[in-house]
Amino acid sequence: MKSGVIRIVAILASISIIGIGITQVYWFRRAFDMNEAQFNRNANAALFSVANQLFEISTSEISPQKSIQQLSTNYFVVTINNEIEAGLLEDLLRKEFQKRDIFADFEYGIYDCNNDRMVYCNFVALNEGNTLATSGSELRKWGKQQYYFGVYFPNRTIQIVNRMGVWIYSSIVLLIVVLFFIYALFVILNQYRLSLIHCNFINNITLYFITQTSSIAVASAVLYSPYVIKTQETCI
């Protein structure tokens, strides 16, 4: 195989590997964004249901529809017009999250208008065997002087990734295929290099023997020349 063909094959293989990698990353990112949006919708729906139940208990006339705000990717606050009982809030959060397939650990805190501070109540581990507790530093104070509670999901990204089992499996399979492809290309290039070395060696040996044989043939022809033989006899 000529070197030009090998070079073209290597270039096309590299372009193919890069293209496949970029495509997989793009679709993986899109799938992650879709799962992230679904998580946010489920979290908003769960918090809306909790707020609605708290409003019903407090017989408030304020609509809970505008009470939920997402301050960051994993931090939600819900405005309530009355004091909140921590035990009731935790029970409602657990039920609503589990109802909507949200099994990410979360931390909740309640803002106390009387003391003008956040009261960090509890870290709830919905995943079995998870005993990790946080300090509550992520439950920062909001700028609203109202009763509200905040919910923080420290492991939100992990749950989203766990829901992408098919994409993770396909990414692993694709990675194995790409690595095998790279290894095969490396073997081909290595074999081609060894083939060139072998051909060069054979050519050099052949040229050497041809040169030596030609020299011997020329010397023999000169020695058996009649003029040389006659000259030798004259000298004797």
C-alpha cells in the first residue's frame, strides 16, 4: 500500500473519530438539558403543591402560583405569608418529591421574619444509605422580608445523570469503539512502517549483492581477457 493511501486513510479516520465524538457530546448535552428541564418542572410542580397545601392550611387568599422562584440551578424559594412548621413542611416535601420521582437529597430552610434570619432545619437524604449532611451554607438569605422556605438540592446533577442510563451506556460503547478504532489505526501504521523498513532492508541487501556480483563478473572478465593472458605469458 502506498504512503499516500495510508496518509489519506489516517486523515479520514481522524476526521471520523472527531466527528463521532462531537456528535455524541452534542446529543449527550441535549439529553442532559432535557432531563434538567424535566427535573426543574417536577421540582416546581412539587413545590407548587406544597405551597398550595400550606396556603390551604393557613386559609390564605394569596395565590401560590407566583410564590415559587428559582434563584439558581439547584436552589428554590417559596413565599408563604405565615409561619411554617418545620415538621409539616418536611413531610410535605418528602411526599411531593417522591410522588414526582425526585429522589435527590435536599436541604430545606425556613426564613423567620421575627428574627430576620434563615433557620436551617434539616438535611433530608432520600437516597437510602446516604448519611451526608451539609452545613446549610447554600441556603443563603433572600432579599424579601416575608415568610418563605428555601430548598437546596446539593446532588441534583448526580440524579440527572443517573436518569441518563441509556446515554451513558451508549457513550461507553462508543468510547470503546473509538479506542479500538484508534488502536487498529495505530497497528496499521506500525505494520506499514515495519513493511517499509523490511523492504528497504531487502533492497539494500539486493543492491549490495548485485554490486558485489557485478564487480566479481567484471574482474573475471578482465582476467580471462586474451590480452591479459598474453601479457602474463610475456612477463613469464
